Amino acid sequence: MPEILTEINLPPQFPDHTQLPESDGTFVKNFQEHPQSLILTDSLDSTLRRLHPDGQYCIGQDCGIYWRETDPPEKGAEAPDWFYVPNVPPRLDGVNRRSYVLWREYITPTIVLEFASGDGSEERDDTPLSRTETGVVTKPGKFWVYERVMRVPYYGIYQISNDRLEMYHLVGTDYEPMTPNQRGHYPIKPMQVELGVWRGVVLNQPEQSWLRWWDEQGNLLLTGQEQAQQERLEKQQALQQLEQERQKRQQLAQQLQSLTPEQLQALGIDPEMLG
């Protein structure tokens, strides 16, 4: 007898970024979080364009990173306040990314930053993924997910309340606390930059502390607004210098005109040259 083929129900394909929620429904906890993300992204633009002349990288700001398929989907994601992923397209299939799905792209972020509004205990939570006796899966801590599952090379926790920055570097299977260099910055070698805390006024915000990037020589990386302001200042200073030189020449000409021909000759100046 001929073999009878029966239909096999295959599991649905893992969802992509267009099928997963782009928000977990929580509020931003601090008004500083949004401008802080903008500062980090804006000031890094020229550096990333140099590192990625093909434009293949993406930056997430309070955007979900899906690492496990769950129901509801949000339980299988972490939404760091800022992260950077190298060597991936900024858009997928012609549309902007709504989230970053590890099982679709496999490339883990180089760095993840969390802006802690509280004491940072949530961001340091290393509770592992586990299942209770009744079969309930407990939600793991952020620290554990970044360290053990995503294996993010650099993880930073910035406590906004006291301007404290903690940086961790993945060494083997474990995060090790980083020690700042002599400038008080943390080198992020794959990005050829340093990360630290800077105090000042930026983006029309009151003077306060911010996470900022520096290059490997210790020069602060400026935002586009800061660069434009610096260029205007340099132009004003150049114009002022030209005006000062013009005034000096004018004063010198007036002084020379007040001298007698004999005094001019004594200075080695031909009186006829002055008209």
C-alpha cells in the first residue's frame, strides 16, 4: 500500500521586531533620561561614522532587547536606557527598528547603559532564571541577563541621584568591576572612547552631571550643538583678533605721521613711503 502522509503542525516561526511590542508600558522614571540618551548618541556620531563607514550599526534608547520568547512577550525582553550594537543594519527590511531581537541577528550589544533613578539595586539584580515547584518561571534580574544570557561586554549603571557610575567588563563568564583611569574615565576599547561623568550645561538643561564620551586622548566628544557653538566662538575670536590687529596698525600709522622726517629716518623709515 502507498504510504499515507499526514499533515505535521510545525511551531510558528520566531517573531521578528515588527511582531513584538516596542514598549513595556512603563513610564520614564526621570526627566534626565531622555536628554541623557540624546547626549550620548549625538556626541558619538562622528566616532561611529569613522568606525563604521558603511553605516552598519544601531543604537537603542529605552528600546527592548528580546532574548527569550515568552507570553506575554515583554517578559522575555530587557529595555536598557541606552545600548550600541556594531555591524548590524540601522533599518530592517526598509523599516525602522522597533526593537532588537537576538534570535534574529545573534550579535550582542557592545555596551548597555542603565540610568538608575533609585539606588541601583534593580540594575544590580543577578537573580538567575529559575522555575518553581509549581512550574512558574521567575523573572531573572537585569544583571544576570546581561552577564549570563546576552553576554554584553560592557555594562554600566549610572545612579542619577548621586552621579555615581559603575562599569563592568565581561571577563570569561563573569562581570568584573572596572577601575577608572587617571582621568576618572572608563575605556571602552572596541569603541575607541572613554566613558565618564561630566558636569555642565547642555541641550538647554540646567547645570548638572551627565554621562559623556571622551576620545582616547581625553578630549571631550561634543554634541552637534556644542560643536556649532564652538565654531561660532572661534569665528568671533578670529574676527576680534583681526579687528585688534587693524586698530594696532591704525594707531601705529597715526604715531608715525606725528614724527618728523628726521625721527622717521632715525627709525630706518623712508618719510616718502608714508606719503
